[in-house]
Amino acid sequence: MQIISIIYNLLWGDLFFIPLPNGTSIGISLLVLILIPSGIYFTVKTKFLPIRMFPEMIKISIEKSETKNGAISGLQALIVSTATRVGMGNMVGVVAAISVGGPGSVFWMWITSLIGASTAFVEATLAQIYKQKDTIYGGFRGGPAYYMHSFFAKGKKKSILAILFALSGLICWAGISQVISNSVSSSFKSAFNISPIVSTTVLVLFSAFIIFKKNITVKVLDIIVPIMAVFYFGIAVFVIIKNINILPSVIVTIFEEAFGLKQVVAGGFGAVLMNGVKRGLFSNEAGSGSAPCAAAAADVSHPAKAGLFQAFGVIIDTIVICTCTAMIMLLAPSDLLSGLVGMELLQTAMNYHFGYIGVVFTAISLWLFSFSTFLGILFYARPNIAYLFGDKKIFQISYNIFALIMLFIGGLATYTFVWDLGDIGVGLMTIFNMIALIPLSNQAIKSLYDYSSNKN
């Protein structure tokens, strides 16, 4: 735990401080220093893609697509990536951000997602450009390890940077596996007084049943993700309508605490900004290199389409679903939630809005979100395992077993520890990914211009 704490502070701790009024300051971490400026750069280079191309994102999401040779469609790749985005980050991540940084953190999550959508476009488009045939599962595979290899290997069998990324990814997804079961076990303990060992065991057994059945993962996600996302959105809309009279004051509070003098004077502005940005990055994953592992598997007519799908996924994740969780919490009385952290905070808010059935709904939703997230991260792991160890199914099976073990351990581990482990994995992946992403980004930009000039 001490080693994890040291690495976590190196990645997410304060590198330097920007002074603020009244002698306070805001600390800037390494990951924020890398992702925010590069995201702004990509946003400008793509001519503000999240806004300009939003209608096109909607269009390609509803158009009919055909695939062949075991490949998945662009929409299915979006669903796989959405399974991991619209999951733990949207419920547990938003709860963590508001617990520490307050309502103002929500605004910075929004800003992070708009910037991150352009980054997501670039990395997903590059994943499409450098994808390969998948000889194990059929269709295609790829991701950052593959475009890193093309750029850095220079005729060698392996690229050191690609190896480091793939290993970091496997560490990250093992950490996220722990976050998943830890949140589920605490939620079921609160809702049903079920022992963590019981809820965790059921989650592990059910996950094992799906992941060891050939080519069923994407089919399961095709069913679960749209249903749970729409249903969760519907619940949030109901809460908003029910509390429409106080909605304006909540929105005002979000903006006031995002920029407000109260936080600056109190020295809490840094917590508001950094927790919003950090949890936003963890939720939408833009720049981390995770989603490109799904984008590369898509059979699309143009590489830029895969990029647009993933940019749309970032918007769905943070602007829509994360806001749903935030509104459920912020439309409950603040004194009721005072002093609470973790899933207890969200469940208390749901109990206020819906009574005990709200607590039950939260536990079930979290279970489904967690289950889909676990399936999604194992899909991400496939191309990275193949890059490291080659086309041998035994290595795929071995990692699946390892991830299931981590899923079990996480259900019994502490809240802070498992979050830090997940953050470390995301941080390392992001650093290695951005080293390749920035010099290769012009290829993605050219692909966007080609798509824009030739689309019907």
C-alpha cells in the first residue's frame, strides 16, 4: 500500500502550485498537466469537433451497419466502451468527486469531457488506422500498443513503449476489477445487509460464466448497456421533474462553487477543480488508451467514424450519465448527506427520492453497471495480451482468471486503496499513450478532413 501511495502521488499529486487570492494556491498534477493542454490542442486542431460534428455523431449512431468475418460494428464498439465508461465512473466516480470537491466538481467534469471528446476521437481513429486481424477471436484488434509499435519499433519485434502501455493496461483493469467488486459489496451490504463475501462470490461466478463462453461478451453488452443507461437516465429525469422548483438553485450552486470566491477564500478551489477533472478523466477515459482497444475492433467504412463513435461515447458518459448521478445527489437535502462518503452518499440520496426502493434500485443498477464494466475491460485486455504474449489462447484465459481473482479480492478490500490502484493504472497508461498520440495525431486529423470532405 505504501508503494501504491508513492506512485499515486507521483501521478496525481501536486507537481507545482498556482497562487490564488488570499494566499491560497491550486496544485497541478502530472496527469492534468498532460491531458488538459493536449485535449485543448486536439479540440482546436479538430475545429471544435465535439460541437461541430455532434450532428454527425448522432447520424452514424442510428444508421444501419453491416459487419463480416466476426468483426463488430462501430455502434457495438461504442457499446463496449460505454459499458466501461457508463459504469463505475458514473456512479462511484461522481460520488467521489462531490464527496471531496463539492457540487462545483460537476462543472469541471463537464469541461473535461468536452475537451476529452477530441482526444478520444484522435486515439480511436489511430486505433482504426493501425488495426490488425484478430486470429484468436476473429474480426480485428488493435489499440495504442499497436500504433505505438508502428511508430517506435523501427523493425524490431516489440516496442518498449508498447510493452509498457500493455502492462499498465493489464494492471489498470485489474485495479478497476477491484473497484467494481468493492463498490458492489458495500452497496449490497447497505441495501440488503448481505455479507461482502456472498455478493462478491455471486458477481465472480456470474462473470466467469459469461467470459468463458466464446464470443458472447459483446452480445451480452448489446442488451445490458442500452437498457441500463436509458433506465438510469429515466430515473434521473423523474428526480429532476419531481424537484424542478429547486433545480435552478442547484445549477447556480454548481457554477458558484466551480468559480466562487467562497471556495477560493477557503482554500478549497483546488479540491473542487482537481476532483472534478480527476474523476472526469477516470470516468470518460479519454487519453488513457482504453477505448481505442474497442474502437480498433470495429468494422467501419472510414477510420474517422470509429473516432466519432468514441467522441460521442465521452459525451454520453459525462455530459449525460454523470450529470444524472450528480442531480440525484444534489437535489437531495445537503444536511441529509453531510458527512457521508462513497456509495452510502448516493444510496441515501436515492432513499430520500424513492424510499427504500431507491436503495434497492441503486444496488441493482450498480451491480449491472459493474458487471458490464468488467466485461468491457476484459475485452480491452484481449489485444494487449496478444501483443505481449502472441496468439495463444492460454494467455487470454490466464488473464481472465487473474482478473476474476482481483474481482474477488476487491470485494473485501478498502475503498481508498482500490481507487488508488485504478488511478495508478489509468495514469501510467495515459502517460505512455500520450507520448505516441501527440506525434501521430496529424494522421487522425487528416482522416477527419478526408471524412468530412467525402461523406454523403
